[in-house]
Amino acid sequence: MSLFGQSVRVSDQGTLPTIRVQAVEDDSTWGYWSGMTAAELAVIATDLYATGTLSSAQYIVALEPLNHDSIVGSLELFEDDMQKKLPFLATSTTMSVLDAQTDSVQAGHYQLNHITSNSTGDVTINFIETKGGHILKFAKDLKEIMFNNNGTQELPYEYLMRLTIGLFPRHNRDSTAVAINTSQTYCVALQAASVELAAQNKDPLEVPLTFIKMFPMLAK
């Protein structure tokens, strides 16, 4: 009989039957579990392995001012020295590709769903805080830019940023080699920043920054 693409013979000599397995030599012998020959499966496995895989641990986070002549463009975090370090401080994030809003109507006993809009949502990035407190200082500076002491708000032009999150192949050591089809760019503004402190926690401090997606048409 055929078992997993191999020819299996059962011998009843002795008290217990013994099984001898011989490799399939004839491509016309069909594998029990797939309906394909061993040769056909070998071709599929080779092609599948060649496609490679991406790792959730290999990603890049890039944050820059949307308008380089804006007030936010003068912040310390956007200086060249910090821009080289910022991607490595981001420990975790979520890259949203689609945030569709739906609604439903009842037709008889059927529930019919339909898409109503493309939602914006938000993106949260957890940053390891530096000894100099660069991430918290960045959040405080942004707050001062967005909200004036006289109760008014600054124009979005002055505090909008461009956030890019992308994956890069594990076989490529160049972190800037981000494939276009595995990256997302958003036009964002800082929405929330807070930290949880605990005396029993000796781990490095992480600062979660929540960015709200603002104007999708300006993201590119």
C-alpha cells in the first residue's frame, strides 16, 4: 500500500508483523495524503521555500515633520543624530492597513453588511526612554506647540508629522531596504502620551505614544 508517498510492505513472519518502507521510485505512485506524486510535491515545496518569510521583529519606524519649515521641525527629536537612533527605540507597534467602518440592514431573516467608510483610527508606538528623556520631552514640546497658553490652538500645519512603518527582509541587513508593498505611511498628530511607574518594576521605562491619523490625502 502507499503511505505518505512511500511504498509500505507488511510481512507477517514471526509473532508480530514488521513494516518495511521503501522510497517511491515511480512518479506514478500517488501520495495518500495529497493526491500528488512525490516529485510534484518536491517542486511545490521548493517554490514555497524560495518565497521566503518576513519577521515581525524586523521593522522600521520613521517619524518626520510633514512640513519641514513648521515649528515641529525644529524639535530635538528630528535632528539628524536622533533620527538615526529613533527607529531602534521603537519596541513594538501596530501597522494598520485597512480600518473600514461597516453597517448592516435586515432583509427578512438575513443580515446584510455593507461598508460605509474608511476609518482613520490611531497608531500606538512603544518607545524605550533614553537617559536624557528624549521621548517624554518630545511629547511635552509637541503639547506646547499644539496648545497655546492663551487657550487657542496652533494650526495643524505646525504640528503634523509623517509616520512610516514598514517591514524589511530578514536576509537584508540594510534597514532602509523597506519594500513598498510592506510599508504604510500616515499623516499623524500626537494624541496621547503617558507612562506607568511602579517601584517594583526594574525594567527599562517604555513610553507609549498614540498618534491619531489626520489627513490621509497628505500622507504621501
